[in-house]
Amino acid sequence: MNTPIPHTALQLRSLIRRSGELEVSLAEVDVQEPGADEVLVRIEATPINPSDLGLLFGAADMSTAKVSGSAERPVITAQVPEKAMKAMAGRLDQSMPVGNEAAGVVVKAGSAAAAQALLGKKVALMGGAMYAQYRCIQAEHCLQLADDATPAEGASCFVNPLTALGMVETMKREGHSALVHTAAASNLGQMLNRICLQDKVGLVNIVRKQEQVDLLRAQGAKWVCNTESPEFMAELTEALAATGATLAFDAIGGGRLAGQILTGMEAALNRNAKEYNRYGSTTHKQVYLYGMLDSAPTEIVRNFGFSWGMGGWLLFLFLDKIGPAAAQQLRERVAAELKTTFASHYSHEVSLAGALQMQAIAVYGKRATGAKYLINPNKGVAP
């Protein structure tokens, strides 16, 4: 290709100083020359996922955020509460690139056949440091997009789709037959609903607003429970009894919801118990916390017997566990169903500088349903 490639380009970076100040800014970095098995991708779309916000803002109190610099090079600063600094110890005084996944066009490739095969192709990629105009990465970490797919359509190829598929795969591998999912009206939740409908897997969706109930039911979801309903626990127990779900993935993390799900599972199982067991049902009930939309402590009331578990679940650890062959099968399904099962929707598209405007941060920082931002690092830049 004869695409002009600059020597330097912009990259979004996050820094927490030992003084307790967060600084998020745009840095000018060298555009790397790809090695033999690498490709250079001009990034045209990269989503702001909840998992990105943890690195982007750390434990900073964003109510203290201020913007300085210029319109082209804004600088966001905010204070990190003293009590949260211990958790940030591993990243202090390190300027860190941000962004888990992206999509764009391969503008330069190394000499290896796998790299050369991607030259000029639209690809999705995962590997960090994606909030940048260019990203050099190993060819094996790229997923070639169909000719009719846009970078925006491919930008969320990895984190949400593979997480949703990973939940179903975990269910199968651990011997469960149905699922529970919280924050279920999210982009990820809607994907999971489509997967479960297609694969005929029972799914209990938990949301917190009536409009989210309506949204999921319009998409075919049978079991949707609203935490704001005065009959929430009764409705949840009914859904758990109907589906037989004994595995849950909780995006909330803090508060009582994870414990309520275990309580509901126990109540559902005991409906068909033939005799009383003072140690509770013998069927194992499992809740995985995979998000932290609520950073408060996780509260549980031990009223669900002794056959239960609660732990963490992380996509990258899951992919390592199942191995490259199984992970590739999941990626191939995502590529094949990119415009249907795994379609993502965005409320805003912004430039790198646009992502550092206070108005934008106020919206995507809430992690609210229907307010997903897409960054186009080369927005307004001629290809």
C-alpha cells in the first residue's frame, strides 16, 4: 500500500502520580515499524468499555475532575482519595496506554506470510493501547473482518462477544444448564440474550428499570426481573425455578444482589426437595463477579445452605484456560455473526480529544445502558 504513514501519532495515556493526582492526556509517540510477524493498523474505531474505565481513571474521584490544555490536546486532572492510593500502588508514576480492543486498516505488514496476508485488510484487534491513531501488533492477534463490515462494526469484536460466549461455555464446562445475568440490558447483555435464544439456553435477565425490561422482552427474552419491583425476589425465584439456573454472572459486584441471587437459587431448588436438609440443597450454586459497576462491599446473608460458591471471572483468564484452539472457535463465531448476534450499538462517536471533554466523561463515566461511546482516533484526519 502507498498510504502515507507519519513518524509520530497520538496516543491517549493515563498517569497517577504519587502525589495523588490523576492525569489523562494525549501523548505524541513514535509509530512503530512492524516486525516480521507484525502488522501496523490505522485505528478507526475503539470502544470505551467499562473494563477500560478502570485503567483510564483508576480510583480517581471524577467529581474533582478539571480540564486544561487546548481543544486539540486537552488534559484531564482529578484527585485520587488517599484511602484509594494503596490499590493504585502498582501503577504510580507510570504513564499507561489505554484501550482493550479496536478495529482499523492494516497499512503496513512484516515479511511473514500471515502478516502480508492482512495488508490492506480491515481487522479487529485486542491487546491494549488501542486508544491511539496507530497500533503495531502481532498478526495472530488480529481478526480479519468481512469486506462489507466497517471498523465501527468490528470495534467490539472481542471483549463483549467473547465474554458473552465465555459465560455460556463456562456454564457447559461446569455442568450447569441455565444462566443468570445482571445489568442485562447492556450491549453485552443483549448479545448474551441473542446467544441464549439461538442456542436454546435458559437465561434469567436482571435489570433495574422498566424500560430495560421492555427492551429485552421486545428482543425475545422470556425471563426479565426488575430489581426495583416490590416483588423482585418472588419474580426472581419463579424465573430460577422455571429455568433451573444455578450459575450467575454479576456485573454489579457491590451490594446485595449477588447474595439475593444465591438465596433465590436455594429457594427455587427447595421447591422440589423431597426431604428437609438442615445444610441446604446439595446442588451447587455459583455466582461469578465479572464487573464492578458498584464499588461498595459485596453483602451476603447466609441463607442458601453450604453448596455454593462466589468468585471472580475474567475473560482473559478464561481464554488462557480453554486454550488457543477453543478460543479461536469462539472468535470465528463472532466473525461469522458480526452483524447479527454480536452487533454493537453506540450513542456517540468522538475523536481522541473528544473523549477527554468533560461533557463526554460525564456521560460514559456513568456506564449507563444506551450511552456507549466509540472513539475514532483518526476522526477528521485524512486517510
